[in-house]
Amino acid sequence: MNLLKQPSDRTATGVLLFSASLWGLSWMPLKWFIAQGLSGPVVSLLSYGLVGLCALPFIWRDSAAWRALWGYVLALALVGGWANTSFVNALMMGDVVRVMFLFYLSPVWSVLGGRLFLKERIPPLRWAAVVAAIVGLWMVLGGPGALSLSLGFVDFLALSAGFAFAANNILARAAQAVPMRTKTLSVFVGCGVISLAATSALGHSAPAMGAGVWLGILGYGFGWLLLATATWQFGVTHLESSRAGVILLAELVVAVLTALWFGGESLTPMGWAGGALIATAALVEALGSSGAETPPNASPSNTPA
């Protein structure tokens, strides 16, 4: 999986931009799967799970390199598994535009998490980004009418996916000594385990599927998802977190615009304004997070790279 041992910034940027575009377009095959009668947990189990099953021998082959860092590998599997599984299910069951905006409330998670758990001193501009993201969410949900609305299960999936995705980015950067192949494939194992638990708990099963649907599932898992995940892990590992955060905003732009143009979805003027606030807040957070002050008594080895 190592494309280059020491890639240039231009290479890493291009790879991450490609990954963001793939993720931004992933709603298209997912909507097709649900039209074929497949539920979200079944799709994530068959796509991620089959790749994860095939990945186990490769992960074990790298065990000498990551054995001392097994906690990172386990965390990547669980956090990355939840991020991807919940994201897939949210896109299949919900409105793509709404899901994407909820997913991209990253400034809220990073600022609050940094303050609560890392005791960071947060600059005023980053606090302003939090306020902008929350106001943007309120506008996307309907403005004044949003106060009478409660977040549904799909909204929870989208929000939790964004939180887990942000955490996984930090883990990928911190686990520099873990082989790229292991970091990439462990996410698929985690997705498979979580999806298996969900299908068992919900009593879901795969309907009778023709050859075309099976080929679509296999192509989505071993082609689209594997490529998108590998290029994402490569990009966030070799780029500063601030730069990676800016580039990953391409996913939001691609997903929203294609859903509006080709998916038959719509957005009110207030929704557009709210979405712009969320995107701006994510941009401010991405540019400003690298300048967050290191908490007292923290050594460089204890802070995320």
C-alpha cells in the first residue's frame, strides 16, 4: 500500500483530493443498492466485511511491525469502522445534503474535544467557527422551525460518523509506525464486525440478488471503497492536519453539488446559507487547528502529529 516512502506534498495532496472526490460521489452506488432492496447494514457487511475478511492474512503478516502498537490498530478498526459504517447507512437512508452537512460539523468536535480532553487554549477564531457551525446547522434544519424538530436516527448516524472520522484522522497521524496497509485494512475489519453486529441485532438479511447486484457489491467493496480508503489513509498520514482538513472539504462540495444536480434533492436559500456557514467553519478549523497551543506539561511525543 505504500505508494512512496516519502511522497512530495503535491503527490499527497493529489491523492487526498482524489479520495475526497470518491467519497463525495459514494452516495450514487449506495442509492442504487437501496433501490435493489438492500438495507444499509447488509451493504456495509457485504462490501466492507468481505474486504475485511480477505484482509486478515495481510494484517497478520504485518503484525511484527504493529504488535507493540496494537492499541492503535484496535482503535483504528473500531473508530474507523464506526465512521464508515454509520456514514454508509446515513447516506442510504437519509437526504444526502443533510447528511453531509451534519457529517461536516468537525469544528465542534475538534474544538470541544481539544478543550475538554487535551486542555488546549482555544483561540477566539476557533470558538467563532464553533458558533458558525452550530448556527449553520440550525439554518440547515429549518431555522426557526428547527427548534420544534428532533434529530432522528439518520441524523445521529451522520453526526457520529463525522465525530469518528475526525478521531480516525488523528489516530492515522499518530500511528506513524503502523504500516499503511494495516491502517487501511483494519478499517474494513472494524466495519465488518460492526455491520455483522447490526445485521444480527436488527434481523436483516440479504435478499435474493442477481449476478449484476453481486458484481456491484464486489466492485464497490474491492474497488471503490478500498481505493478511497487507501488513498485517504495515505493522504492524512503524509500531510499536515490543517492542509488535509482543507482538501477533504472537496468531499462536501462534490457530494452536495452532485446530489442537487443529479439526485433530485433541493436546498432552500436558508439551507444554502447554513451550509456555507458550516463549510466556512470547517475551513477555519482546518486552517487554525495546526496553530492550537500545546497544553501545559504536554511533550511533543504526546501530542497528535
